[in-house]
Amino acid sequence: MNAAVIIVSFLLFQIEHLSAALQYTPQNSSYFWGELVHEITQTYFSEYRCIIFITQDIPDILDFVPPGLQIFNFQIGSHDGMLPEVEETDTLDSTVVSDGTKIFERMLIQSMDAGCQGYVIQVRNPRSVVYSFARTTRRAVTRSDKRYFFLSTSPDFDVQEIFSMREMLFMPELIIAKVSKTENCNLQTSLRSDHTRNTRNTADYKYQLKNSDIKSNNCQNQNAMSCNTSEGENQSYPEESFQKRILHVPSKSNCVEIVTHKFVGNGDSNDEVSLDFWEKSGGSSGLLHNTNLFPDKIRNLHGKKLQVLSFPWSPFVIMEQEGNTTIRDGIDVLILNQYCSLINATWELNFDDDWWGDIYPNGSGIGLVGNLAMDHTDLAIGALFMWPDIFQWLDASASYAKGAEICLAPKPKMIPKWLSPFLPFPLNVWLGVGFTLLCLAVTFSVLARASRWLLGALGLERYFRLGGSVILTMGMFVEQSPPDTADQKDRTHTPIRQLVSTTLLYALLLSTAYSSGLASVLTVPQYEKPIDTLKDLAMSDYVWVGNHPAWTWAIENSDDPVIVTLTKKFRIMEDEVAMPLLREGKIAFPLEKYPGGHFGMATQITEEDLVHQRIMKETFYWSHIIMMTRKSSAYVRHLNVLLGRLNAAGIPSTGRATCRDEGPRSVFISPSC
């Protein structure tokens, strides 16, 4: 009886699972979504070190991951051993979110630092996960381009809830698989039923366009910043590919539409773009058009306007006013013009009065770095250094030059004339001379008394008193021998006479050296010791003054005693206060030194301001010069390609000198450069 019950139960179990396998409906089948996940991960995520699965309703899709791929699963739910619901909040401050969200984001940061670049997300509220990605990306150490694959199992899901988010401006490689409104797809071409399809052919990837479609092949803004691209030059999408296509498909199969956001262009970059349809029908499955689901959107931005933040900083960012026209020039400006041309984009240069600014622990900030951290701008330029404390929050481009921080220090002042008699010898020599004089005076006094008591010498009373002995010794130091009234044959005076002779010989050498030094001092004007090294500045009475704490960002954590002293002597002053002190030679002033003899400064210093200043010989530190972007920015890769080409050609170091005669805008652009 028991055996019969067991057999019946087993058969019912197998029938149930067989029925589920035959009914591949997107709403209730892990098999259906598992087949799709298998194909996408096999084709687009197979080269990644690891893949993160964030699941809520259908965790069984992990069983369909191709073998050999390392995966991590974050299961969201309310049961024991599962993560609680992730809070939906757009704050950048990770300390104010719920405890469950903190746990989830801590695990997410660990996965990012482990090098995971592929993310498969199946949750009921994907917006909350997107916000978590925005927070964790800023706090993870590892930088990388990430691919996001969202699964929407609900037929009522509106993808615009995702695409309308501001975070989509920084997540170009994102696709969403949603239940198609047409319910079914028809595989009109022969599809391979295996799951190892690696073809990424986009030749047949065509769209029907609206008349208002944006395609910018020659875009210029009002500030003469051009971005030219030839027709059909290395475009990532096929021709005219950014408007949603109209596909007519028949019924009677299970269908999922794979969409992404447009990303490129202006105004409609968050619009939905249908990439392809995926169908599971019987024993076959696959994409209807076999398109590339993760094309390089950055390669052709179709005139998208990038926001660039900087401040006037010659020779990298130069502002010149000619009549009613503002001309923008400089090394960074020319590089961005070329970069804009490379990716078919425009850019707008904005300025911030807070200079470099700062980033606060809650993720907000001000100024250049703060606006980057909060995603208010795409790029920051202006001879930026690689500061250690900014590394956590921002990304850096490849280096294209080197710079160093150095100081304008007050010129050494002329020593007063009344000090001239003391200048031939340094202080330590004068101390040695004084000590020698005192020792000789004591020796004369002791030797005179001993000669009187032991030898019976007469006439040596003038040496008995220490004061008299000092005066006689000083006379010998200026080559004046003491009187000797005793008979030359009187041997009782021999010890004193020998000491006097030795002292006079020493005095002769000393006076000769002093006379030579005094002649030099009286001939050449004498000045105080110049401030040439960091130690000189640290030991001086001068403070060094800047307009922002960024001047000390690279050295504030140093344990070198000299650097620690200099950091304490740094003062922040407004230009209205600092410039009068600079003209009077009462403060030191920081500069940035670049190759080719160029210097950068926060304030435009005139010749009048430099009357009492000179440049130190020793630098504080040096750094690679970079451009900055948000953390894990998609724009860095193509920017680094351009900078690599420029560095290989030697243009950043020599191009400006060799091409300057062709006009300031020919550098980095003219083929002759």
C-alpha cells in the first residue's frame, strides 16, 4: 500500500513538472526565463570574471547559467536567509537608507570590488536597485564598464519607469526583457536551438524613422567648439537606428521584447528603443533578428551635448574676449574638441566659482569635484592632479602631461650695513672664536700664576686677573702682542712667551681670513638666505597662501616633518586680501609648473605683483595631469583612446611649440601637427 502511494505521488510530481515545462508562459515559468538568461549570458557575459544575479520571484534561472561562469546570487525576499526589500530612495547618502538596503549595498560593493561586470536583475521594483547601483558605484574601489540585464516578468510593467530615471544618463549598457504586448513572435528565419549563439550581426538591424530623427554629422555650438564626423564613419548602430521600429508579428508563441534606452541625442535620450524579440516555441528559441543587444552607444552620440565644468586656468583653459565673442582656447579645450569630433557630440563649458570644491561623506559636494560626484556634469578639465582623497568618488582619464606644485617665495632682503663687520664669519665660527678666546684667557691666567709660584717669575701680575687676561688675549687676536719687560734670558717667562707666540700665530691666520671676508662683504651687497627648498620655507617666518584647500590635498596626509610644518603654515585667503601681501613680499604663493616653462595660477599675477617674489627651486610634489569624470563613466574609454594617440604622437609635450604658428586651434587638430 505504501509503495503504491509513493509511486502515484512520484508520477503526479513528474506530470506536474512536465506540464510546467510545456507551458512556457512568461508569467509563471522559470524555464522560459532561464532559456533567455542562458542565451544572453552565454553571448554577452561569458568573458566577464563573474556575474551577479539579483532575483526575487524566479531564483531558478540560476540553473540555466552556462557552465564555467562564476555567479553570485542576491535573493531578495522576506524569508529567513534572504535579503529584505531594497528601499527606493534617490539619496547618495548610504547612511540614511534602511538596514536591509545597507546590507544589500554592502554585498553589492563587495561584488564590484571582486571584478564582477555583468548584472542580471529580476525584482519587482527595479528602480530601487538602480538607485543602489548609483550609491554603490561611488563607494566601490574597482572601476569598470558594467552591463545590466533587467527581467520584467509582469506584462503590466512600464519600462519608462526605468528609462525616465536620471541615472540612465550614465548607464548606456542596459537592456530590459519585457513581456511583449503582441504576446507572440514568429521566427521567420531558421533559428538554432542551441544556446551558444555568438553572432552579433547588425547589418539587417533597420528601423522605420520619424521625420524628426536627430542625426548630427556636423554640429557646432555658439562657442566655436565643433564636432565633425564623416557620413557613416565607424558608427555603432546601423544607419538611422535610434527610432523605435515598427514590427508586425503573428501569434501563437511565447514572446519577449528586448528594449534599451536611446541614450544618444538631445531631449529624447531616455526614449525606449526596441532591439529585438526573443521567442521560445517548442524546441527552438532565439532572437528574431539576431541583433547586437549591447552596441557601443558612445561611439556615435548623434550630437549629444556633454556638460563640461572648469575654470580659467592658462594654458589649459583660456578665456579671451574679442568684442562680443568669447574665444575659448587652451590644451584641454583643444583635446575636448577632438574628443567631441571622435564620438560625434557637442559640449558646453561651464564655470564654477567654488574652484575645485569638495566632496562630503554623504556623497554631495560643491565646486568641480562635487558636481562630478553628484552627476551634475559629465567631465571636468583644467590641469587636474590625481588627488588621493578624490579617488574614492571620481574617475580619472589617462595622463597626457605632468605638473608640479611650486611656490613663489619672497625675495631675500638686503642685510643692514651695520651688520657688515659680522658677516665675514658665520655664527658658528664666531662662537668658536669666542670660545677659543675665553679658553686662552683662562690658560694665560693659570699659567702666569703657576710661573710665579713655581718658577718665581716676576712681572706677570697683568695676567692674574681674568678680565685683564681677556683684554690681552683680545689684543693678540687683532695682532697686538702684549708688553714683555723681562730680560730675554730670564727663563722663568719662557712658558708665557711660548703661549703668546702660539696665540699670535693663530690670530694671524684668523685675521687674514676675516680681512678677506670683510673685503668681499664690503664689495658685494649681502642678502638674506634665499628660500629655495621646502625646508627653507618651513624654517622661515612666511606663510604660504592659496585660494582653496586643494593646494594641500596631495600632502596633507604626509608624515614628513617638513611637509607637516608646511601644511600647518598654509592659509586660505581671498584674492583681495592676499594680493597686497604678495606685492609687499610678506607671503609665499603656490603655482603649478608644467612642461615647456608654463605656469598655472589661481589668480592672474602681474609684473607689479612679482617685484618682491621669486620662484623656489624645489617643488612640493608632482602629479600626472588628467581629466576627471564620474565614477565608472562610460566616456572614459574613448577619451583614453584619444589621449593614447596624442601621447604616442608626442603632441601634448611638443605639439604646441611646433604648431603654434598655424593658429591656436590647429594644435591637436591639424594633420601637420
